[in-house]
Amino acid sequence: MRFSQLISSLEKGNAGLQDHQLGNDPEINNGASLEKATQSQLSFLEKISHLSGQLSTTNAGAVLIPSEDNLKTKAQERGIAWATFTNPRLGFAEALEILNPKTIPNAGVHPSAVIEADVQLEEGVHIGAHVFIDKGSVIKANCVIHPGVVIYEGVVIGEGSELHANSVVHRKSSIGKKCVIHSNAVIGSEGFGFVPTKGGWTKMPQTGVVIIEDLVEIGCSSSIDRPAVGETRIGEGTKIDNLVQIGHGVTIGKGCAMASQVGVAGGAKIGNGVILAGQVGVANRVEVGSGVIASSKCGIHTDIAPGEVISGFPAIPNRLWLRCSATFRRLPEIAKSLKDLNRDASR
């Protein structure tokens, strides 16, 4: 695809195309980083970036950049076609989607699939090899169910959703429209509910359900547990990375993002737009307010007010944690000073 054609398509996107210079209008077949891009590849640069100097050395055929005169000039001097965007990263994402159009499998059911007689399959559904769908389930229009998926009794999969290979959806779970469930993810598995007795642990039946709202994406090998009663709910537009554990009865708001190895214990409530970085742990029944950002390895043991940026274990405000971290590096020096003071005081 010529760069001019790509720009024409990007005008319809959400990244905010502002201006462009086609240069020799290179043929663009894919994207790459500034460091590794070739003449037939597109790259991008964000507004504040330590990679700005790479514009002087990149071999990219075209770049998407913020509207800064020095970047335009540098690209022009090197004969690189460019376009300016309000959000170059989003522009690059939209460009990759155009350059790598998704292949949608044809509607139909593979002969090896096992589907109970009363299952409802709406128009345009693709069912791959060795899929099992239990009684009373509903697969709405244009869903794609890849090989090896298991869907238990009474499940509803919303229109246009995609379930990747070997994912499992347990009984009476509900998945909204245009969701993506990646390979080996498990939706609606039993929550970890046991009652301690003198004779050992007695299992609490997990009779609740999991509700996944529209436009949610759940990564590979993540688990969303159902509760003993009631529901576990994942809000619209939330994105969950690989290897994330969401416990029974958790409520997660809209537009959240959770990186790999996050663990959210039973009954916790997460507000809207919360970002939990890798390996963050949220304790049982804790409430995390909307807009909270938790840095990697945070341990959240108490309620967090909306809008806080937190770090550490246990979690504290990020600025305080930075000060504490700086002090921690000086502990040997501080300990020596205290020892010297005590020695002097004892004389």
C-alpha cells in the first residue's frame, strides 16, 4: 500500500491526522520500531520520547510524528515521508490494523464440533474443530469460536465476540458484545470458597455467575471466578492481560487495565479507569476508587481513594514511596551515623 493511500485511510480514524508530507510516496507493507524499520515499513515517534534522535538514523520509509517543526524538518532532510498526529501511537495502531487486515473465518460449524440440540447459533457464527457447547447456550451473531473451546450449560456469548483456542466458559456465564477471550482463559470457574471446620475444610457451593460486559478483552490463561452467590462482574471496555486472577464476587468498573500476574481477591471492588501494573495484589473486600494507578508489585490491603497513584508493599502514595526508597538506599549510612552518635553519647 502506498503511503498516500494509508494516510487517506487514517483520515477517518481517531488519532487526529493534522498534516503530512508524502515525499517519494513509499510502498508500505508493515510497521516496525524506528531502530529496525526498513524502507518498506512505517514507524512512529511520540511527543516526549528518548527516541527522538533515532529519526537521524532510522531507515523507515515513513514515520508518524507529533506536530513539532524540528521533527518535520529532520524527517524531510532525510527524505522520510511523514504525517503528524495528535496521537501518533494511536495513529500507528490504526495503521497496523489497515496494513494487517484481520481474517474472519467463514460462518459454519466444523464436523468435529459437539453441540447440544437446543443450543442457539445465530447468523454468521463460526464454530471451529473439537468445540463443545452444552445445552441451553446462546451464541449470538458473527461470533468466532476457535478450536477446542468448551462452553458449558446456559452460557450467552454476545454478538461479534471471539473465543480463542482452548478457552473455557463455565455454566450460566454471560459474555457481552465484541469481547475477546484469549487461549486457555477460564471464565466462571469455581471461586475459592471453603468453610473451616474441626474435621477440615467444607466446600461452599459456588452457585453465582460471571458477567463480562461489552468490549472486554481477557488474556491467555487468566481466570475469572464465580462466587458462592451473586455475581463477579467485569465492566465495559476493561482490558485484562495474561495470567491474571480475578476472585469470586469481584466487581471491576469500566475502562480498567490490568497487567500480567495481577491478583484481585474475593469481594474486592475496583472503580472505573483503574490501572493495575504487573503483579499488583488486591486484598479481600478492598475498594479501589476510580482513576487509581498502582505501580508494579503493589500490595493493596486497605481502601484507596479515587485518583491516587500508589506504590509499594503495603501500598502508600507514590511520592511518599519514592522518598522512602531513596532513604532505604541510605540505610547503611544512617545506621552507621546512629551507631557513632550512640558511641559518642556513651562516653
